[in-house]
Amino acid sequence: MNPRLNYYISISEKLVNSFNGDLPFYRVLKNHFSQNKKHGSKDRKIISEICFSYFRIGNVAIELDFTERIKIAVFLCNNASSVFLELFDKEFANNLFSDSEKKLDFIKRKYPFFKLDDVFPLPEKIGIEQKEEFIASHFFQPDLFIRIRNNNHNKVIEKLIKNEIVFKEINTNTLSLTNSTKLESVLSINLEAVIQDLSSQRISDFLEIVKNNFKSTINVWDCCSGSGGKSILAVDVLKNIQLTVSDIRPSIIENLKHRFIEAGIINYKSLVADLSVETSFDKKFDLIICDAPCSGSGTWGRTPEMLSCFDDEKLKKYVQLQKTIIVNAIKNLNKNGYFLYITCSVFADENERIVDFLINEHNLEIVKSSYILGFKNKADSMYATLLKHQK
């Protein structure tokens, strides 16, 4: 093997073996590269590709040595970089430029023990029907998506074209770009356009239902707001709202405030709130948005290291936390109000089972419910259910 490729694989193996799940893997890489200035940009790129390709096949073929697994991984992940070509014998090379389905069939024939269910943890708990297609989507990096705000379509398009940035127009207000695209120096992020995954943008379908059932100001509480992406979407869709945002993490609320300044949003209330304990307000809300803490299993195409470090015990902890948050949040819902439950998970335990709990314990009925299958468009996959008190 070429000494340089052997060096890259050796470094990657050490980095992968050092990963314990305490930090996102990109942080592990960042720390390594900051401590090893000898790595140039090409070195960093190749080492990153090897590591993330390794993680993208989860725990499949785990009994093989590292180099053999890398061969399978870079083959499936469509990494045809010339630096990897010597890994492939003639049989592999003849299939290197086949479509994804044919490449997967080739690997299954070549390695009879290869099973897609070994790529994704707890496959029996996946709630979506297209399970195999969903799992296979993890071999590829999802795209970057932006949502254009406030009739800025022409302005945004002009700026992207002027800066020679390649994009695809999904609809009037949604564009997809390669994941590595840098936009901060090109667009007024949060004011002209929000960086927001395609599936997250489709939460607008649920918000439109709420909008059509209120004639006056809507009192909205985004109870697990994170950095505020769903709140900005609510402002844009619902228009006339009184907004309250909360999160358990003070640093996140500070980030949200900064983001809202950029977005031109000034009329809102914010607080740090721990919904694992009871939280009450001096008013009830017409809409509670609960983008609940979850496994994030619908987003592991972006963080493929999670494929090899998630288990049933972690899932159970999320489920219990979700139930606790819901019980404490829903006490603040108006009798004619809506509860919008959202996760970026594909596990039924965090989705349909939680909704069953809501219906059985809190006299709610489903208005609209669906998985948002972003993997079909190189986006994240999510679950959302809009509920309302039964009359």
C-alpha cells in the first residue's frame, strides 16, 4: 500500500478508536488537527473522509480489520477520490461508478454477512415503513438547506449567483446547497435567509392549520426552543403572535437572543426553564411547540458516529424525559389550544408511543400527524403531530 495512504488510515484508526461518544466526532477531529499542525488541508480532508466513512456503516462488518472496513465504507459512500483507488481490486473497481443500489447489492454478494440492520442501531424500533431506504441513506452526507424570509427571494438568488455558489431551488423559499457551503459572508443570515433543514421547514404545514383557526393574536410558547429555528418559522407563518421561548440551557437562550436580533425579532419573552420540573405561567397558551429532546436518530446522516454508540438504555432515558416535559408543559395549554409535538427521531418509542400517551392521559386528539421523510431529499427525517383538546 502507498505509504501515504497507509499513514492516513493509521491516523484515522487511532482517532476512531479514541472516540467514546462524550464529544461530537467533529470536535475530536478539530482537537487532533489543532494539536498536529503538520496536517495540511489535504491531509485533514482525507483523514476526515476516512473517519466519517467508517462511521457511516455503523456496526456492520465490525469483525473485519480496519482497512477492510474502510474499503467497504469508502466504496459505499461514493468516495472515488484517487487516493483510495489502490484499495480496490479489479472487481471492486468495475463497480465503483455504479449507482448506489447496485453498489450495495455488490457488497451484499461480496460479503454475505453484510446486513443493513447492522448499520443502524435498534432497527426493530424504527417507525417509518421505508426502513431499508432510510438506513442506506446514511452512506451519504445530507445537503445544506436555507429558507428565504420576508420576500427576499430575488435578493438571495442574485447574491448566490454573484458569488458563484451552486444551489438547487426546491421551491420559492427553499434552496439546497452542498453541505460545506459557506454563506455567512454572502447573505444576511437569519434576516434574509435562515439555515434550516428541509424537513424542519415543513413544520410550516402544521403551523398553517393553527393559523387558519385563529382570528386574533396567537399566544405561542416554544418550550424547548434551542437556538430558535422553530420560533422564527412560527413568526413568519403565524405573523400575529405573542411569543414566549424557553430552554433549560442558559447559553442556548443567549444564542437565541443574538439570533433574534439578526432576524429582526424584538417582541418576545425568553426564560431559562427546566421542564423536568413543573413550570407555570400567569397565562395559558394557544399553541405550545414542543421540539422535544430526543435521540436525534433522524439526523445521524450528519453525525454518523452516533450509529455506533447509541443503545436501548439511552432511548429509554429520552422517552422518560419526553413524557416528563410533556406533562409539565401541557398544563399551560388553553382548553381550545394546540400542542405541536416534534422530534428529529425515527424511533416509534419517541414518536407514536408518546402521542398515544398524550391521547390517553391528557384528553387530546390528533389533528395532523406524520413522519417527514427527509432522507428522500438528502435532508434530515423528523416526526410531528399537532394535537388539540377534545371537545
